[in-house]
Amino acid sequence: MNYKLLVLLFLFVPVFVKGQYIIEGQIVDTTNYPIAIANVLLLRDLDTLTSIGGTVSDFEGRFRLNVTDSLEDYLLRASCIGFKSVSTKIGSKEIHTPIRIVLMPQNETLDQVEINAKSIEIYADKKVYFSSSFDRRTSVNGLDLLSLIPDIQVDNLMAKVSTPDGGSIKILINGISANETDLLSLKPGDIASIEHYELPPARYAMYSVSGVLNVITKKQIIGGSGVLNLQNALTTGFGNDIVGIKLNRVKSQFSFNYKLSYRKYSNRRLDESLSFWFDSTEYIKRKTGLASPWNNSVNEFSLQYLHFNQNSYSLSIKANVNQYSYSKNTIQHVLNLKPLQSENIGKNALQNYYFKPTLDIYYLLDIDDKQSLSINLVGTNYNFLTDNLYFESSVLNDDTLIYETSNAKGNKYSLIGESIYTIDLDKTKISAGLWHTSAISHQILSEYNESSISSVLRETYFFAEIVGRIKKLSYSSGLGVSFNSFNSKELGSTYNFISLKPSIKVKYRISDNLDMKFNYNISTINPTLSQLSPNIVYQDSLLVYSGNPGLSPFLSHYTSLSISLTKGRFYTTSTLSFSYAKNKILPYFEETSNYILQTNINYNASLSTELFIYAQYFPIKSKWLKVSFFTQFYQTSNEFNDNRWKYNGNISTVSLKATLKSWVLNFYYQNNSYRLQGQILKSIPSVTYLEVFWKHKNLTLGTGIRYPFYNSWTQNYQTYSSKIVDKNYSERIFDNANMIYINIVYNFNFGKKYQRSSASSKNEDEDSGILSTD
């Protein structure tokens, strides 16, 4: 049937009846967005078998019917494919009064979902957040809108989304894998809802993520939209600039995005203290950093075609091209104390470059209103090049005393395939799928002699998961089987690894405002081709960094218990977690015949215990002020051979967001802290920023200062429990201190017809296959 013709017919063709009484209204979904082409049927209340009129909703979800007698009672029935039918009794008082009808998606049953008055739907496996007009008005872009979710930390300038404790988040847009850049190009008003999986579903077991966010957008039927988002520092070389456009035509959408991200610093300094024994000789060096340049740039292009056939199928074809260039020079005054005293000027130059085209094809088939099947294929090609140079020259006569070089080049091809079947039953949802990846890497390494290395990495993962609710108890249980293999003839390295990945997630609603959650899962962590790559990067003439072809996968056991409380304008959650792994891959120092080597090895055991508390409070009833606080206490212990060592630490943050009409103020502070990674104790630098935004319709103007009153951005590093080498360094970037920046965002739309988008999934290879220290 030609729905466009029906819409025109019922909207513009006059209907001649005896009376002049009108029944009109609007049909929307649970997110309050219009449902187009919904069937509206008018029945007599006492005779529901007899239809006395009908129409379909227009693209704004609106409908209009004429009736003959205002004193008669009627029954109005609304229905649409993919939604549950709704019947509403219409009396004489409702005639001439606009009626609002809300349709619930067909696959949402009362046993699986709770709807409360706080614009949140609570499912067995996720929470769905609906933004208010206040949230949309006070958010700069789609990324900023995520801050409405408790337990999610958003940094607009650095384009980063994480949990308060720094855990990574898997980002999806309409189910398709995305990143922070994609969210920066979204207008807050174009987002229909945000799905938050606090505990990642089984299909994401191959990713080391702390949560999953799926942003559901409104689908434009005609017209399009565009965005210009400029973030640039006024005091140093720092920028994130985005331009994007989307064109829509009924069931199809074309989109293009481009992002330029760059850093250009001239005053980076690296101070080092280094001592070790090598070949029965003691070496002691003190290096004082001199002003050195540090540059990188990332160009990202994406072109996507989407085709939707509502309640039938969806097709997505997306091409990405990423180009990355990195240059870091470290110039130092070198004071050699042992074995011989001398003063030198040292330089360590590192350059990395890669070019990565990606093609992603995704297909979703809605078998019926309860079953779906998705297929995803992603092909990626990395072309990479890395050059490293280390030399020292005498201060006295400029003679070159040490000169070491290494470089690597090559390419990596990977193919990722995934298929997922999902069925919604009355009280449960079951999904099962297959995920497979194959990666082939070819490298040419040059140090003293040129060598060629080829390697193949494969993983196949089968999984099944059931999600449901029994009264106040929500549960999710999954089981996966993973087959992993690696082979390289040139390196003489191979492994085959089979593992089970069970998971259980339970959430009990003690009361309307008190929840308790338990989570246990086992995940397989595979070494990447980058970690397996044997190319060398010089840190000093006798200290190098290299991958380890002898690495093998390991199993990580994760257990957590959380309790969450919501009381009025106050929200808090506390989590106690344990992560244990045998053969965990961590940094380690060892002596070889040519140098001291920093690499990764499989440790005997590693245990991490964490307790974190997060609180959010709106002190003013109108919620124009939000205050958030987070603190985490952690202990990490490692074991290798007969050696055991541990470290206790704490990280805390406080943030504030104030809104007054068209003005938004953000403040954030994070203390300096340290994390233990094998035999390396590395700092998490302190962060402070203050920013102010002014919004007027589609235009946002903002300014801010990052690291105010800081002397420099500083990161410290030291060896920990190593008998081979004692190394301390402090990296300082003075360009970042007191960095003032501006942010200009302009969004525009042409065409205003929306429907809600359907969901899907996507993968992408993020490992280049070549070892790098950037």
C-alpha cells in the first residue's frame, strides 16, 4: 500500500458527514517522539466490531477524525507495526480536546521493564535514559549529554568517556560501534534515548570494557543536518575540529564526517635518573630535560550509507580512513657518573606513521516482532612505519659518542565477522552468536640487519546469553567458548588456547530507591600483534623496549558487589571488586646479551582489589546545580617466580555543573595518583579545568582554562621491585599549563520529520600490529 498516498488522502480530502465534531491528537513512542503512519481506528464503545472511521498519523504523529455526535461514547484504537495496540475510550469531554497516545514497542513486556517518573526505564540488563528539555538545552553536544547518566565521566576537551575510576566505555550509536568523535558531531536534540549497560553483555566479552553506552538517535525521514565543532587552544598548539553532514531521504541516509586532531608543543622536557649493572659494569646517568618539540596529528574521514526498512531490515555500509602522524624528540643534558664521567647532549627521536582504511558492512534482519538476526563484516588494513634514533655527542667537541637506530615498516590485514541471533520471549530475552577475527601481519625490521617477519593471529568466539526478570530480581547469564591461535615461522612462536567464558549478573531491587548488584565473569585476554612484535625502540644506548613473541593468552576472573541508593536529589553507589589473573601480561625488565630489555611477560599471578564510592547531589530543587564526588581505594599485588610486591593507592575527583538560562559552567578536579603495572609505577596526572558555555538556538560559544596555576602537565614514572634497573623519570609539558581554549559549535537541520532508529552492532580492529611507545 502506498502510505504516502494514504497520508495525503486522509489529510487533504474532505469527508462530508452530518456533524462537525472533531477528534484529534498525536501518537508518540515511549521516548515522546512522533510515530508516523500509525493506524487510527474509531469504534462505537458498545459495538467494538463496527468501525465508523479511520486514518493514519502523519509524519508528526498527528491524526484528525470527524464524528457525527458529540454525546456518543467512542473507542479509539491506535496501532503500528512493531508497537503494541492501544485502545482509549473517548467521551463527549474529549471531543475537540487533543489526545496524546503513547505506544510501547512490541518487544517490551511488563516482566522485562519498569517505567518510573524519572525519565528512566529499568530493564533486566540495562537502564534507558531520556533527556529532558533542560538536559538538551544545557548540553553542548551529544558527548556532553552523556553526563546526565550517573557513574559516567565526560571530558569534552579530551573527547573522553569513562567510568569515574577511569574504566573504558564501549560506545554504540543505534547499536553500531562508534567513538567519542561520532558523539561530538551529534546535536543533543537529535538523541532519543541512551541505553546504559553497567555490566557489559556477553557479546562484548572480547573487549576489556567497564560498561556499554548505546545512543539511540531520531531518524530523519527527509532533509538533513550538519555540525561544525571547533575546539582550539589560544596559548599553544592544541585542537579538535569536526565537520559533518547528513542527508536523509525517506528510508536512506548518507553521512560524511571529518575530524582533525592535533597537538604541537615546543617545550616538553624529560628528566631521568638511570642506574643499572650490565656485563659486570655499573652505569649511572642523570639526564636533565631541555626544551623539545612534540607533535602529532590525526585525520579521520568517514562516509556512511544507511538504509532502513522499518520492521524488516537495516543495512549500513561505512568506509573510514584514518591517517596518523607522530613525532617526539627528547633533548637532554646527559651527565654520565659511572663507569666514566662525562657530559653529553643526548637526543632520542621517535616517529610513527600509519594509514588505516576500514570498510564496515552491517545487516540486520527483523525476522518478526520477536526475532532478529544481525551480520557484521569489517575489513581493516594498517600500513605503518616507525623510526627511532638515539645518540649522544660530547659537550666539549661535539663528537658523536653513541649512535643507535632502529625502524620497522609493514602492513597488517584483518577481517572481523560477527553474527548474532536474538529472540524476545514473554519474560526473557535470549541471544546467541559467533565472533571471529583473523589478522595477518608482515613486518620488515631494521636494526643491525634487515629481517622480515610474518605472523597470523586468529580468534573464534561462540556465546549465548539469557536475560530476564523475576519480580524484583533481574538476571543475566552467559557462556562463551573462545578458540585462540598465533603462529609465526620466522619467530618460531606459536600457541593454541581454548577457554570458557561464563558470566553471571544479578540485580536485586531492595526498594524503589535501593539496588544491589553482583557480577562474576571470566574473560580471555589475548596478546595483541603489537605486544608480540619484536621491533626495538631505544630509550638509552643500553636500555631498549621491545615486544615479546613468547606471550600467551590468560584468563581474568572478575567479581564485584555494588549497592546503589537514590534519595530525592541524591544518588550514591559503592562497589567492591576483585580481579585475579594467572599469567597476566605485564611489564618486566631483564638483562640480555646486548642491553637491558623492558618487555612484557606472563606473570605467575596478579590480584587487584578496589573499593570506590560515587555520589551525585542536586542541592537546589530546580537542579540548576549538580555536584559529583568520586573516590577509589585500590591495592595491586603481583607475583613472579619467588618475588611478590604490592602497591596501595587512592584517586579522587570532584566536579560541579551549574546552569543559568543560556549559560553553563563546568568545573573538574582530579588528584595526582599512581598505578602499579608489573614492575612500573606510573602516575595518573592531576587534572583541573574550568569552562563556561553560552548557548543560543543552534550556536554554542565556550571558553575554558585547563591546568590553571600549574607549572606544567607532569607525569612521573619509576621502576618498582626490579633488581635489574633503577629508573625514574618526570615528563613535563609546559605548553599545557594554564592552557586557554575556545569552543565553537554550530548545528543546523533542514527537514524535521523524525522516527526512532533501530539498533545494530559493529566491530573494528584497533591494533596496528607494530610496537610503539607513543
